[in-house]
Amino acid sequence: MSKTVLVVDDDDDLFFLVEKYLKKTGERVELVSASTGQKALQLIETAKIDSSHI
């Protein structure tokens, strides 16, 4: 079963860095990104988020 990780940052490079790291660990994760706090709150309300990186 995969986990859903929310990455909140306005820098796309950070998202790709986190994605690359998590793939190396072998964990089954689905990454979701938000570039603002408001977008992150909307995602938290509508999606099942298991973890977040802000």
C-alpha cells in the first residue's frame, strides 16, 4: 500500500529532489505538490495525506 506525501514549496527543484530521494529508498509513495499554503490546505481537505514536507 502506498503512502501519499504532500510537498509544499514554491521551488519545483525541491519537489524533484524529494521524489528522487523517496524512489531511492524503495518506499511506495505518491507525491502531491502545492506551491502555496492555501493550495496545501485545499489538498489536505480533499485528499488523504499521510505525510507532508513543508
